[in-house]
Amino acid sequence: MSESRDFCPRCGDPIPERPEPLPGMPRERDDVLCDACYFEDFDLVDAPDKIRVRVCAQCGAVHRGNRWVDVGAQDYTDVAIDEVSQSLGVHINAEEIQWGVEPEQIDQNNIRMHCHFSGVVRGTPLEETVVVPVSIARETCQRCGRIAGGYFASIIQVRADTRVPTKEEAERAIEIAESYIAEREQKGDRNAFITEVDRAPDGPNMKISSNQMASGIAKRIREELGGTIDEHPTLVTEDGDGNEVYRVTFVTRLPRFVEGDIIDPEDGDGPVLVRSNRGRLHGTRLASGKEYVAEFEEGENPDAEPLGSVEDAEETTVVTVEDDHAVQVLDPVTFEAKTIPRPDYFDPDAQTVSVLKSPVGLHILPDAVVEDDE
């Protein structure tokens, strides 16, 4: 490299000629120094003297800036490596940089990080090693503190119209709530949690972290299990700005009739086996096998008399098939031969059938429905 006509202001040695900076780019202040003087005060790596990492002893979240962050680390060594890596800086003039971090576990709460760097500056290969002590401070994050303290902002009550929710309905409602909260957690929402689940005799009660979460859960329960949602706000306090803070109870009331129920709409066409009831009740006529759909204005709760369910079915003997509309079977209680309606789903070769005996008569149930219930 040819020498320029400039001399180092510190030692007086000639300075090698350097490329001119690009148009509009300022010349660096240290360009006036020779390589020897430049490297006397040169640090390849800028590292803190020590690092204190705040971690939640309950959930493993790390405090960064002014908030807690879920990092998903397997252990605190991984957390320490991440924190050190983010705090290290390499000189802007360094090129061809290579680096690595080797943790040295001192004890449960202290880790010594050996950070090795190499790079090229002014055409000169350089290497540097720095040691950064990391201390782990175990605390309780705000979220875990609230959970431990029983904090909640809303309540979801799962009930049913004129009945008690089935065990399956109650457990499914709880699963829906847990799934909703898990989705919010995966998206980084640390305000999402269930404080308590009470499996009460008349239906589950769930304490939820926020009104928004509870509203979302209640809507999902209604979408899958049907029913309605009633909101009951209660003033509990005022915040620091004087705004009123309400705790809202969401009552998700499931439909009166569920899949497998047998009802009589009392419209002259006979009983109905309920097949689904979300938004609008759908079923099968037991006398004919034809489809039944509740009127739009009735929705999930048509005016009908409950007769029983598929659980009440009894097996009986087919005596004879009279014609396309009638079949004779034995009454499962009196053992008398009775002629009853023949629905479309009846198998004329069947020797036995499942029937429901109710105040409106004797009716054959679909085999598939009874088998599913068993």
C-alpha cells in the first residue's frame, strides 16, 4: 500500500493511503491515525460488565424492557445466552465477523459467559474474548401473581334451559374455554388465563382474566353447543382515572333439547328424535322417518313436550310387517301385539327393533342412533 502525504498526529509516522469515502459519506475521525495508534484504543467487542436476568419462577417468562415475555426456553442457560447475545456489540468497522458463546454454570443462579469474537479491521485479523457474568433473579411475573391471588375480571356460567347440562356438555364447555385461552397464549397474550373452574351441580362456573376473553369463550360455547348468552355487568370499582370498572357474568344457557332427546311438537305428525340443535332444531319423525326442522322463529326451543331419550329405548320382537305404513311388534311392557307406524328407516327383515314407549304411543327408533348411544 502506498503512503499518503499525511502523518499520524499521535506518533508522526506516515499514514498509508486509504480509499476515499463514498460521496456524501463523512471521513471517520480515526482515519487520521496510523494502524498502530488506531489499535491501541480499539475494542472489537462492546460488552456489559454484568447482566441481571429477571425470570418468573412459575412460568419461565423473562422481563425485558418494561414487560414480561414468554420465551419458551428449556432452561435458564438458554435465557442467559439470549440475553448476552442481545447485549453484545461488534465494532462497526469489523468485517468477516465470527463469534460464539460458551456458558459456564457457576451455580443455580449464576452463569459465566465466555464470548469469543474474530474479525478483520483495516485488513488486520483480530480476535477478542470477553467474559460476561450473568445472574438469574427469580421473581413472580404479574400474570402468575394475579393467578395466585385469585384475580378475575369475568365469570362464565354454563347452564341449560329447564334442565341441567349433561356431563358431556359441561366438560366440553370447559375444554372450549381452555382451548380458547391456549390459543391466546400462543399469540403472546399474557392477559389470558382461567383463574378457577368450579364444576357445580347445575353447570360449570369459570373465572376468566378479562371480559373480552370471557365474551369470546361464551360465543364459542354457543357456536358449538347452541343456546343463548346473557350478560350481567356488576360495578366493582374505579380505576386510577376514575373510570368505572365492571365485572361481567356471562350466562351461556344451552338449549332445552339435545341430540338424542325425543319430543312431541304436538302438530299431529308424531314424535321427533332430535338429531342436532344449534341455531335451529333438526330431527327425524319417528312415525314416518321424514326430516323435521323447527320453525325459524322457534329456533332451538320449539314448543314441544319431552317424551324421553334414546337411553330409554327397549328392544322388542317384530311380529309381522302389515304393509308399507304399519308394522306389528310386541309391547315391551305388556307383551301384547300392537300395530304401530312403520318409518322409512325400518328394516322389513329385522326380527327385533328398539322402541320407545311414551304417553303418545309406541315408536321404532333408528338402529344407528341406539347403537351410538350404547
